[in-house]
Amino acid sequence: MATLRDIRRRIRSVKKTSQITKAMQMVAAARLRKMQEFLSNAQPYADKMESVVSALSSRIDQSLHPLFDQRDEPKRLVLVVISTDRGLCGGLNTNLFRSVEVFLREHRERYQEISLYMIGQKGRTTSGVDTFQ
């Protein structure tokens, strides 16, 4: 049975761990806010670039490049999955991998070959595969 001193030591340890976790969450939240601000500031540039590319592609002869060819039914699918490397992200990776798994199950019959490219440490270590058959 634990003594009173052991119990108090354990309580202190849990409180210190809680403080560290709170500080890490605050840092992660600040980084997230900063990235969201960066992305919202970049949105007008992305919109303008999309309109320029759209205008250019509508003015050229589309038979000049194979990327403009219309295809009936694609045979291959490439899925790029971006996961985290580390950090306090809760169930983000779990939900991401679950969504990928559901997507692959639903589209397995439609494509002859499905390739997965994992970006992020958690994705590479969790999946262990590069191509899904």
C-alpha cells in the first residue's frame, strides 16, 4: 500500500505534467492560429492564379497537350495523405486514417491501381504500405 508521501509525490507529478501539457497545447494553438492567418492571407493570390490559369486554358488549342484530353474512366488513382509528424493533435491522425480506409474501400472496385503516398511521420509509420491493392 502506498504511503502518504508516495501519494503526495504522485499528485505533484501529475500536476506538473498537466502544466507542461497545457503549455504545449497553448503553443500548438498559437501555431495553428498563425498558419490559419497565413492561409487566409494567401487566398486572394490563389484565387487570382486560378482565374489566370482558367483564362489561359480557355484560349489555347486543347489538342496541343495531353493534359487537356478528356478521359472516360480513369484506371489509376493516386491518393496523397498528409498526416502529422508529432504534436498534440488529438484524434486527427486516427480520423484521417479511418477516412482514407473508408475511401479506399468504396473506390476499390472502380480503379485497377490505387497508389498511396504518405506525407508525415505518423502516416509513414502507421500505414507501412505505399501502394494499396
